Amino acid sequence: MKICPKCGYSVPDYLGVCPNCGTSLQDMKACPKCGFLNQQQMKFCTNCGANLDLSPPPPPPSFSIPQYPPSGPQYPPSGINKTRSTKPDCSLRLS
């Protein structure tokens, strides 16, 4: 509900004109504390003094959770023989 600034009538939020006195309510903003309609340029409610320029609080910071295993390069890189023989190379022949 909004309160008409001219006559004090309680006006439903969906109406843009006061049904009691015909005052246009289109260029008005309702006080978050008392519902009184104030002109758009007002910073404080002319009925109760509440701050009309309260902006919503900033969203909380978001944190990302690291993914395991990491998606970076894989070790050992592909293309390299992953197993090494510990046997000595016996392919050398004596002539």
C-alpha cells in the first residue's frame, strides 16, 4: 500500500492514481519504512524521515574452488616414453 501525499488515502500498489482525490502517483516513490509517496528527487521521506536512497547491499564475494586434478599440462607430456629400461643396452656387437 502507498499513501497519497495530497489526501493521505491508502492506495493499492497497482494503482497509479489516488482513487480518493485523483492525484497522479506515477512520478512518486514510496518510502520503504512508512509507504508514504514522495517526489522522485527527494532523498528522505517527508513523512517519517527515512532514507529513500537506500541501495541494496553488494552481493557477497564469490570464491572458486580449485578442481583436482588440475586441468593444466599433464606430466609426463604425451609422446615421451613413460617407462625406461634399467637394463644395459646389449645391442652393441664387437667385430
